[in-house]
Amino acid sequence: MSISVFDLFSIGIGPSSSHTVGPMRAAQYFTQALIDADLLPKVTRVKSELFGSLGATGKGHGSIKAVLLGLEGESPESVDIESMPQRLADMREHKTLNLAGKQQVGFDEETDLIMHRKKSLPFHPNGLCFEAFDAAGDSVLKRCYYSVGGGFIVDQDAAGSAHIIENPTVVSYPFTSGEMLLEICEANNMNISDVMMANECVTRTEAEVREGLLSIWQVMQDCVVAGCKNDGILPGGLKVKRRAAALYKQLQDRRERVMIDPLAATDWVTLYALAVNEENAAGGRVVTAPTNGAAGIIPAVLHYYTRFHMDHNNPGWSDDKVVRFLLTAGAIGILFKINASISGAEVGCQGEVGSACSMAAGALTEVLGGTPAQVENAAEIGMEHNLGLTCDPIGGLVQVPCIERNAMASMKAITASRMALRGDGTHFVSLDKVIKTMRDTGRDMRNKYKETARGGLAINVLELPVNITEC
């Protein structure tokens, strides 16, 4: 099985990779299946059903808009965010949708989009099914998919055997554990980013890998800029006020504090994380890293590195460090993806924020000159101290506690890196052991703490039901 860094870092829309990005891709896959089977001209109606966590919190997580626009052939990477509200309004007003962008079919939201709040499919909590009907009302095609975290989709044929559809590509240095990765580095005198680059270059040139990663970094930077500009109230009904714009102004007005306050840089890290996750909560363009719910951590830590550590008089050197940061983060993310989960609906927020914290900690350690053993140590520290973290979004929205949680995890990643760099790489708990522990903890965790909005803060903060609108 081969996973690319570009699978873990993909450009999409908020507020959730598993609830928005994944369902949009699944709907698009279904329309493509209709096209491939030459069935599209026969279709007059499509029914969509969302199960488990998708059904329970999909309204607040944007799953409705994702499914409908996916059925119209849109992808998370390229959909026009500004046009989405009007397109959804037109579908509801005219009771039609343009299937795959080619075939007008009837659409009645009450009967054609079913949210099963307490019913799940067998393989994964994030399940959804699509069924197409002809003019006589007969079913012409039905397919079920699972959104398994980070925008990854598994179809009904692969369900139960893997968290992703297997890629047969043979890479230069295959690894499935941290131990294997360290052995490869030692045997070949390579850094972790070197290993990842060699594997990526099996299907792309090095120039293409670098260009792709720097493009992803640009989207991360654009997201921070947007988050620092946009103000007001986040959509959804909780009336959560955006804070990044005001914080940015405060920090700009006292930039000299960085010179006299040893912790002033941490305020900027907080800003970067808040900016990204407020954009995500508002349905803006973000990079899954490795999920949308944890999208602010890797950009915040990478911004911290580029703003406070890099040589800005040497742009080429700077670009190389950014590429190495993302490659190292990707290698660590692969270990979580294949050995545990990055889905909050499956293992709680430890799988999202915990994985991102671990990835950022290890990546920062490499670009600061750490050895592969120190990188593995930092990644282990980052996850070890997120074990047991529940996913309990208030109102089913990716806002509270999700936004602040990204800021806290960003600081934790920096601390983990600094701890590892002060050691020699030897430590008591291995990254492999902590990943296994995260997986086991997720299995033991009650479902109400796994992105269902039925436990934790989700039920202990709100005294009255909130009218959650689709965001």
C-alpha cells in the first residue's frame, strides 16, 4: 500500500474533511459510476442517505451542501465557494439538480436527502449511500461509500479491508512503522524527508513534488491571510465571534514585543492556528492537514518556523526547508493513517488534532536540524499527550472546542520538538507504541465522544437546543 504526501495534504473546503470533503468526493464518484456504466441519461432522481456521524452532525458540518454539489460534479479542490449559497438555494427553489453537470433530475430535499441520526453502516461511522432511479421509479444503480477521515473515501467493495483503497505503486523505500522508517534512514544515511522524497519521485519528478508542496504551502498562507482579514460571527447558530482579525491587529500594533517578551512568538502561533480554523469553520478554502478539524496545526507551526527561524535572505534555502517540513509531516501522517485512524468519528479528536500535533512536532524537529531518532521522539511526544482526546463539537459545528484546540496543539507540537531536540533521540515509549495505544483507546471510547455531538462539551454547555443551520 502506498500513500502520497499529496493524499494527506489536499486542498478542499471547510468545515470538515470527513463530513464535507469526503462526502463531496463520494457524490462525485457516484456520478462518475453512472457515466462509466452509461446510465446517466436514464436517471430522473437520486436519493442520498447519510449514516452515523454524518447523519448526526452532517448538517452543522456542511455535509448537505457537499453531497448536493458533489452530485452536480463539483470537487473540493475547485468548487467556487462564493457561488455555493445561491446554487443550493436554486436547487431547493426549483426542486432540480444538474447531475454530473449534464443531466437535470428532480430533487426534493425532504425525500431525497435522508439524515440517519442514530443508524450506522457496518464498516465505519461515516457512511453514505446513493441510489439513482429511472422515470419508472426503478433503481438503476446503488453505491455506498465511507468517508474515513482526511477526505479519504473507501467504496463498498473495499469496505472492511482497508482505510483506503490500495495503491499498487511500488515505492523506493516502503515502510509501515516508525521502526522501519528509522531503519531505512540509518541504513541509507537519509533524513525522513529524503525517504519521502524518494518515494514521491516514483510517480513524479522532484521538481513536480517541490512545486506541488510549495503550492500547498501557498494555500496555507493564503488561508492565514484570509483568517486575519475576515471578521464577524461564524455561521451555524452558535454565534461564535471570530477572533483572529482582532488578535492580528493587536499583534501588529506591538510587534516590538517580540524583542522583549520571550513568549510573544506564541501569540503569533495562536493567531495562525485561529485564523486557519476560523476560515475552516466558515466553509473557506483550507488544506486538509491531515484533516480539516485539525487544519490549523501544521500551518501554524510551519508559519512559526518560517517567521522566527528561517533565513529570509536566502529564498531557495527557505523553500527547501518548507518542502522538507511537509515531507516529514507526511511520513508521520502515513503511520497514523495505516496503523490507526485520522477520523474523529472513529477514534475521537486524538486521531485528528493528536495526529496533526505529532506530524507538526516531528516536521519542526527535522527542519531545526534534528536526527531521525529525534524526529520520531518529537512525534511520539506530540501524540502521547493527546491520547484520549474526545471529539465533542458543540452543536455539531467545527467551532467549539475545535478552533482553540488547534491553537493549543500547535504550542504542544513546538514544545514536543524542543524537548526532543534537547535529548539524543532515545526515549521510553516508541511512536509505534503510542500509535497503537491511540487506536486501542479510540476503540474503547464510547461513541458519544466520537463526533456525534452527544457527549462532553456538546451536551454540558448548551442549556437549550440551538437551531443549527448548514454551514
